[in-house]
Amino acid sequence: MKAYDLYTDQELLELLRSGDSTAYTEIYHRYKFILHQHAWNKLRNKEEAQDILQEVFTNLWLKRETIHISSNLSGYLYSAVRNRILDHFSHNDVKLKYINNLKPDLGEVPTDHRVRENQLKAIIEKEIAELPPRMREVFEMSRKQHMTYKEIAAELGTSEETVKKQVSGALKVLRIKLGIFIYLFILLHY
């Protein structure tokens, strides 16, 4: 009996069709390196090239009884690898399009949270604007410009105690008008 490495591709195919696993192993060893190199040249990824090679050889074994290779075996295997690579690229394109369609465009679509926060800020600003002028001025210097009572008193030419009473009075008015939750929002954000 001849050694399997001496058989031609056509003889190995005939043995493969009859279920000879040694013929399959010989075909695998005969073409695995050159097919892997071909796949790697196209993909530039060792693992993906190995996966494609495994798929091609697995299919060869699974379809061994029905496979009809009219040309040469090497041409068939090259075509199978090329087709798997094209399928791989096509699948990646579809996957990328799907992922991109799932991603929301965060720059253009405001979230529900942001919309509610902006509405709340508008309500607060309206109520602040309705405070008496001096109280509003002191409150805005304290909360928006982050000035200390001492700095406000110096700028307005009044005492720190007056500034403290004005801010306290503004908070009291806002708490009554806006309710406790919005009052807490003011304390945290202004």
C-alpha cells in the first residue's frame, strides 16, 4: 500500500468520499499552511484566518460524500477560502451597520432627564425674577456668582447681616412658592 503523501489529489478525494479519515488528514496537512497564509494576507488577523481555515476543512469533511470537484483540489480549496473571507467581510459590514443604527446620536437628541432639568431651571428662574429687586440681586450674587456674604456686603455697601437676611428671605419665599423638592434642587444647583 502506498503512503498517503504519495497519492495525487484526485486519489485522495476518492478516498475521502469513501470516508477515509487518513486521506482527509493528508489533504489538511498538504494545504493548511498555504491556505492559512492566503487567508492571513487578506484578513491580517491570525485568529480569523485560522477560523476560516477550520470552517473550510470542516465543510470538506461534512460534505465529503456529496462533494464533486471537477477541477483541481487546490483550486477548490482556494475558492472556498476566498468565499469564506468574502462572507466574513460581508458579515462584518452588516454587523457594523446594525451596531451603528443601535447607537443613539447623543449629541442631537436630549434625554428626558435633561429636558425635565431644563424645564425645572426655567421655573426656578421665573420665580427668582419675581423676587423683590434688592433680594433678587443679593440672591443671584450669592448663588450664581458664588460670592461670600462679606464680598456681597462690600460690593453693595451694606452689612453682612443684611445680606444674610436677604438670602435667607429669598430661600424662604422660593421654598413656599416652589415646594420642597425644587427648593432642594436650588440648594444643590445654585
